[in-house]
Amino acid sequence: VALYLWGLLHDAGADVSLTRASDRDLLPTGEAALAADLRQRVARLDSLQPDVFLSLHHNSNAELDRERNAVETYYKLGDAGASYDLARAIHARLARGLGIERAEIRPGNYFVLRHASTAAVLGEASYLSHPGVESKLRLAEKQLLEAEAYYLGLIDYFSRGVPRVRRLDAHGDTLRAGDELVFEIRDDAGGIDPASVRLSWNGRTLPAAFDAT
């Protein structure tokens, strides 16, 4: 599914990277712990500094209930802004495209979401423990169908506009004292509601004044 998604995005002109392109782990030599593999993924993410991060999965359940199936889309816990917006866009396309009745968006505290420095979503598009799902996912056309749902969700998300933030320095030789910080937020697509902008510093929400010019 990830390889199909990579192809769709690449053909559309996106700069897209995979943490891995084959069925292998990313464990450093001599390491065997899952945490070491996850740290390598996050390090790869940090080196790329992407606009969004997606982690693609198919679920199961401890009880091995063969009838259970659902679309579950997780967004980075504590990020009810960009990560939630991304999850909502992708989730709508997955639920509609895959035709699975049970579908939920949830906050997720998974390692890769927790440590992602950008908008991040983990998708559990269906339950691999369900025999029907397992059978379908052996087919290239079903893998492509799922990739297309992620692709369309990304288009929906980016078509709203992604703000670009730039620090504004004092003009000319002016010296400014005090603790005022001035930033410019550009939103060329016009999809960002200024009232939804929140400013935080070291985890603390700060009051902010906005000029919508």
C-alpha cells in the first residue's frame, strides 16, 4: 500500500520519502529492541522535515475475533490542529473508499506520533485478522484502492492550505527592547481560519494579537 501511495504522490509532483521501501526493520547493528527501530524511523523523519508524516498499518486484536473489522485513524495526541485535520481528511476517504461501516478517529500516543515534529497520522485501514480483509489485501487492486484513499485524503488536506510561518525582524536599524515576537503566517490557499491559530511556547499557551492583513 505504501509503495502504491508513494507512486501516486510522486507522479503528482510531491516530494515524498519512505522510511523503508522493503519488508525489513531499521534496527542498528547489534540492536534487537523495537524501541531502537522506532527511534531510527523518527530520526529519518527529523532529517527530512516533511509537511506531514503518515504511518500505514493494518490492525488485529488480541482476542483474534475474526469478525471484527474497522477503520481506525489516529492523530498525534495533543495536536487537535494540523494532525487532527489531516486525520479527518484521510479518515473520510478511507471509510468511504473501503466501504467499512465501523470507523473512528482517535488521538494516539504511539511512539512515532509522539515524537513526530510535524502533523502526524497513523492509519489502521482495516483488520488483517479478518479473513475477508486478508484475502482482499492479497490483490494488487485492493492495495491500490487503499493507497488512493490515502492519496485523496492528502489532496483534501493540502487543498485547504498549509500555513508557512516566518519570523519578522525589526526594520532597518531599529532596535527593539522587550519580549515582543512578530511572525508572519502565509496561507496562499485561504483555507486557514485566523481565529483557529494558537501560539504556544515551551508547551505553554500564550496570548497573541493578530493582524489579518
